[in-house]
Amino acid sequence: MKIKGIMSEPVIPVFARISLKEAYLRLKDGGAVEMLVKIGEGNITYSEKKNREYMLDRGSLDAVRDGDDVPVEVAFDFTWEYIIGQGTSG
């Protein structure tokens, strides 16, 4: 039996922070455009969420299983030292 309402699929967030000091970030599009960014200081933050489904048996918790996947949210926050870009002209 699947319960309805707020407890049917709660979202449990997971947060992580990664230091980007002295890292390089390479950005490419589907064509010939490419950029290389040297990062001075900064962070990457991502948030991962997991849906849970709770199954009841006569009003008592019987089982818990993972629900549908949810996309991961990623955020960059940094200062750059230099950018090298390459692209097509014309």
C-alpha cells in the first residue's frame, strides 16, 4: 500500500563542497569553440536529492525504497586568473 500526502515521497538533500584553488576548467561546445579558465580560488557546490517511498502495513512502517531519480544541482563560485579562448572566425 502506498501512502498519500507529504510522507509519500520526501526529498532528502545531500550537500557537498569542493575546493577549486589552482584548478583549471575546460569549457567546450559541440563545435570548435573551447575555453580554458585558470581558477584562483573558488568552490563547486552540488546538491543531490533522493526521493524515498514509505510502505505501510496496517498503519506501521513496513518498507522504505528509493523513488524516482532527481537531477543534481551544481553551482560554481570562483575568481579566475586568466582565460584562454579559441574559436572560429567569420
